[in-house]
Amino acid sequence: MNTFAERVINFNTHLVYEKSLPNGFAVLNPYVDNPETMQVMRAFYEKFYNDNQERKFIIGINPSRHGAGVTGVPFTDTKRLESECGIPMHSAHTHEVSSVFVYDMIKQYGGVERFYKQFYINSPFPLAIVQKAKDGKWLNANYYDDTALFLAVKDYMIETLKKHIAMGIDTQKVFVLGKKNATFLYKLNKEASLFGEMVVLEHPRYIEQYKSKEKQLYIDKFINEFSE
């Protein structure tokens, strides 16, 4: 039987999105854009998921260009990939706001070894989505930012979530990051019957940007929910 690590690595290695998107949107595949992304992603999962233990599922939105869009590891920029996980990345150097909160929370939970032994983080849309701004720059986008975008990727997301579940996920209770994300995941869950209870938590980016003074309260809330 393959390990959890081998199942995730196989999933990421074969990630592809070939369907069309509405005008102004594009998908970035970090595993194609940077060969080192595949190396550090593989090192991460082999280090923390080299077993057959079932994990609880924490569901994000879709990777950002500076987090998993570079490292291949959800909510993990290159800074924390090296400082907290012990895996350096030489071809890129990124700072991602959500990653700061997640790793501060993980540290208080008991550290990366304990946390990743129990939890698996990923997204219904596992590749980075970008949108072209009026000045021609490409900016981060969420799968739910545009109705046509959501409808275009909906079936792909259901298929992706089923693949995550098949890796060895406890589906009785899952944790959803972001209230708007939860609204759309409820729709997917109603259609595909993927999960039991869905616990909704604030998105790490929202906490870091708008609730930084109350950060410890949110860390306590996360740890309390994860510990029940």
C-alpha cells in the first residue's frame, strides 16, 4: 500500500487543468513553471507524511502565487518552508501573509511534526488562479471571485476533492478556511455528498490583515476546534 506521501506526490505530479476559463483568468501550475517546486514538495511530504495514517482535512480556497504557488505546499512560503520545516528552496524567496498565521498556530499546537501527523491541508482548486488587472498585471484570484469562473471549475473541484478524500482523509468532520469559501463548498457538498460536518474558520489572510490585534484569540480558536 502506498504511503500518504506517495499518494499526495502522485496527485501533485499529475496535476493539470486544461479546460477553458472566462476571459481575463489564467491558471499557474508551479510544478511546470519551476522544477525545484517539485523537489521541495516531494521533500516536504516524504518528511511529514511517510505513513498510512488517516488525516483530518483543512480546506483552503486555491493556492496563492507566493505560497503554495511557489513551494507546492499549502499555506507555506519559502521562509517557513525552511525555518519551520527544514527544507530550503534556492530558486525563489517568498513571503506570504497567510503562512505567517498558519505557522504561528502550528507552533502553539505542538509543532510541525505533531500537526502534519494529524492534518492534511489542500484546496478544492489545487492550482493558482490569476486575473489580469486593468494595468495588465496578473493578480491573485479566488475560484469564487466570478460566477462564470466558479461554474467553469466546479466539476473539476468536485473531482479534485474526491481525489483528496481517496488519499486517506477523515470525511466525518472537515475544517473550511474562509466564510465565503464555505458558502461555495456547501454547494459542492450538497451536490456530491463529500463530507459530514463542516467547521468554518476564518481565513488566515483575513486574520493577519484585519484582525492582527486579536490574533491570539484566533489561534486559540483554531487549536480548540482542532483538538475536539
